[in-house]
Amino acid sequence: MNASDGTTEKLDLAAKLALAREAYRKYYIQCFWFMRENIEIGPDDLSLIAKGLRSHGDRQAFIIAGKLCR
């Protein structure tokens, strides 16, 4: 993988939180159905969001999880 496809870039905390919130909304039914729908995602939740995306998501969710963990 290379930087041109955006998979090796390291995001700052604000960008990770924005990405996690977007992914939570997009993958709520598939990955986070057991959680409240309108939670406020903070820095401490990033690993939980990444785990849910990896465990229950599709390929794109797996890629997003990787970005959240860098």
C-alpha cells in the first residue's frame, strides 16, 4: 500500500475522531447494534470503534479501523 491511496497516512486526533464518528454512523447496524445509537465518541472510544469495525465490518470498515489505530 502506498500514500497515494491514503492508507499509510497518519491522522491527528481530531481527524481520527471525525472518522470514527462517521464510521459509527455508517456501520451502526452492522457493527455497533448493541450500543446506544447516539453516543458521543471520544478518544477513549477509538479502540472500541476499531475493534467493532474489524470484527463485524466489510473490507472498507477494516481499512478505516487501521486508520484509527495509527
